[in-house]
Amino acid sequence: MSRRFVTMLAVCVSQWWATSLPAQTVLGPEGPRNPEQKQPPNRIFHYELTVTPAAEPSPPFKYSLYPRWNELTPGNSVPMWYRALSRIQTSNTHFQALGENQERWFTDPWDALPVDEIRSFLNIWSSDLENAQKATYREDTDWDLRLRDLRGPETIAILLEEFQNARQLAYVLALRIRLNLLERNYDAVLADMRICFRLAHDVAEPETLINDLIGMAIIAITEENIQHFIDTPGSPNLYWALAAMPSPMIDLRPAMQAEMSLPVRLFPWLKDPEAVDRTPAQWHQVLHDTMQQVAYYADELPGLNSSETGIDIALLALVVRGYPTAKRQLIEAGHAPQDVEALAVGQVVGLYQKHVYQQMWQNFEAASILPYQQAQRRFDQLEQGLQRELESSEVIPMVSVLLPSVRHVSYAGMRREVSHAILMTIEAIRMHMAVNEGRLPASLDEITIVPVPNNPVTNVPFSYELQDDTALIDSPFPYYHQQYRISVDAN
């Protein structure tokens, strides 16, 4: 077969690859997407609380929401968590009752709660919750997963079922909290909240974004119960208990770094394509296997036939399109032209893929560690150039398919910080009321008994307005706009 025929075939295949993609589909950090697709609406979450004055605790840390240093005992919390989760892992029979009754048990008015029915359900879980209590006060947390040692397909094949089950355990605890709130058993409520927050922290210890998001979901479940706590007449003030919690409760950076290293862990050749001496045929096989795995991990790439022949055709098209760019960029980066010309085509593509990977993930990581508003401006700049960058640079779409949605993860972390600051603000309001004859403050500046936290998004106080006998707190945020209406319990 002549070189001219091969070149013509490659050009035709390249044109087929381009035209087979849906016209408006691009590859972004979340995989294939349509740039014209509208973003989810900015939902507004409305909360209404009826509060009573609550004085500053004496001493300040009379109440706690997280185990204190001097309360911890030697040992690893993980074995106790496994025991607490064993009932969920071995059988869903008991948990099924919670699913079937969740709407009634969690949303029915307090005076309509089937107390005996809930108590009977919780009795089944008594030993599991006792083990969760023991886990809460252990000094150390070591799941011993060694995720950073995984390579190749096992990197994403590891099962994380126990962590998904942790969210179910949090719902069981939330139900017991609800029952104890009904009975005004505040010590028991706070004890279970400590379990929930420690569970959230420990679940997020393994360095994956899935674990971090599960941990944040458990925090959200618990913070909802803190709202119920504050809404309960006569409940003690949790301002200092909230202030004393770890900050951040979940540090996203280790998991972010781990997830961004996913391409090089899935494809170890990407770490140092210069170090291994491969023949052109071997480089072709490396890129073929990589393309095949990328197609598998992405479930589906538009217009790609995932058969062996389809993978070869697609790879040929991509290499023909990307090789000149890869060669030029390597020379511009300082490689001698004669050295680049002497390399196998597959090795040139491999070296360039490494360069693109490092540039992309390090730019996104740099944005993720900035303060929130600065980070958003940086993300805007990156995303504006992302489509152009991908179209002109990446040969095999491994980075665009595999890199996590860094921006959305940062949203999730900031949502939790905002919710935490709002709860502290409300408790500062209740503390102010306790020394001002039960009156709501006219403005947040009027509160002097304790510092009122700023909105973490804007780094200025939350929007606050007093309308007659109702205070309004407004916290705009992408996809999670929160509005609180706070009134005073007339009783």
C-alpha cells in the first residue's frame, strides 16, 4: 500500500471523525456536553424558623457538636464504623422500613409523628448505633485503602459500598435525633449530632471526591436537624459549638489532587513517555489500548464505534489530526527538531499528551485553591478557553473525559461553609435576643455580644432585613440560593 494512499485514507477518516460528532457537542471536563444546553435553574431554598431567645452558654463550650480532644480514646475508628454498618451491608430488610416510611417519619408535623412506631424501628439499630458512638471517640481514622498505590483499571474498579452505606446510617441517626427533639432530650440530640459529624469527617478521609461528597451529604442531613434544634422552643444556643467545629470539616484538596492524577494512574505510560524504549508498533498498541479504555470509561464518545476496527480508525484520525500540532509544540518547548523527527509518531503523541495533561490539571488545581471569588474568575477564564484548547491540543481525549468537574466540587464545598455561617448567624441573633428583651436586631451590626460571621462567598455580612417582627436573611449562591425567614415565638 503506497504512502500516498495511506495519507488519503487518513484524511478521509479524519473528516469522518469530525463530521460524525453532533454539531454542537464538545468535550469538557465533565465529558461530552452541549454548550447550548441551559444550566440548571438557580433554585431558591426557603426556610422558616420560629425562634426563642437563647443565652450564651456558660461556660462557652458547655455544648459540643464534635468530639473534643480530651474526650478521645486510643484506637482506630474504622473497625467500629464497620460494625455499625454491618446491618446495612448484610441485609437491607431493616433499612427498607426507613425508605418506605421516610416521608411520614421525616416530614409529618411533630404532633403527628408515630412515636411508638419510630421507637420500635430504632430499637433494631441499638447495637449498631452503640458501635457508631464508640467510633466517634476514637483517636485515629485509618481505612487502609492505599488508593494512591492503585494503577490501571483497578484505580476506578475499587468498590466503595461501605461509604455509600454511611449515608443510610446518617438517616437512622437523623430519625433518632428527630425523636429526641420531640421529647426535648437535648443531650441525646447533641450526642447523635456528634456521631453524624464525626461520621462525615471519617467517611471523607479516603482521598476521593465521591467520599468527600458523601461526607458533605451527611453534614447537610445533620445541619437540617440543627435547624430543627434551633426552631425548638427553649433549645440551648449552639453558637460556640458551631464555632469550635473543624474548619473546613472536609478538606477537598487531597481528593482533588488524587482525582486530577487519575489519567496518569490509569495510564502509567503517561508519567514518563521518554523513559521507556518502545518500537513504533508498541507505541501504536499503547495508544490503541488507551483509546479503548477512554471510550470505556466515558461510556460513550459521540460518533465512535467501539469495536477493534472502530478504535483503530478513530485513533488513526486523531493521530493524523494531532501529530503536526504535537510535533510543533514539542519543538517550541525546547526539544531539538531532529530529535523529534527521530521519534516514533506514537511517542511524539505520548509526550504531547503528557504536556497537555500537566498544563490542564495544574491550571484547574491552581484555580481551586484560590479564595472563592478569585477562583470563580479563574474558572471563567479557563472554561472560556477550554473548548478552543481541547480542539487544538489534546490528541486522545483522556484528560477532558477523566478530569473531575473541579468547579462544581468547589461549589459543593462552599455551600457547606455558607450553611454553617448562616447557622452561626442565627445563633448570634438568638444570643442578642436573650439580652435585649427578646427583640430581633434591626441589623446584624447591632449584634455585639459575639462576632457575626461573614458570608464566605462575599466576605461581607449576609444580607439581613427586619420587616415588622420577621428577620430575613438572604444568601444568593449558584444553584443553592438560601432565604431564611426568622420570627419570634410568641409563647
